[in-house]
Amino acid sequence: MTSANLDSVQALLIDLVGAGASENDAVEFDVTGKKELRDEARERAVEAEQVEPAWPARLLR
């Protein structure tokens, strides 16, 4: 089952148990547009590294 509305997940689980579900193997959370979000995060990380190198690189200077 998939729900895009996080606010409804608790009610959904309560309803499933109420309907007789006695086992749940896993609850997984994911995002839409993952590739675009990763691309943006990578770009921001590269920009940040150019402004302020990561701490291990600072120790080597």
C-alpha cells in the first residue's frame, strides 16, 4: 500500500489493525523526485566544499 499523505499514515495503520491485520513486515518512507533531489544535494555539496573545504582537508594544511 502506498500513501503520499504522511498525515494519514497513523490512521491507515490503525485501520489496518482494526480490519484484522496482525503482522507488518516493514514501513518504508521514500520521496518522489529522488534523482533531482540527489543532483541538487550534490551541487550544493560541491559549492560548499569550494567555499569551505571539509575538516579532514583543513587538518592536512
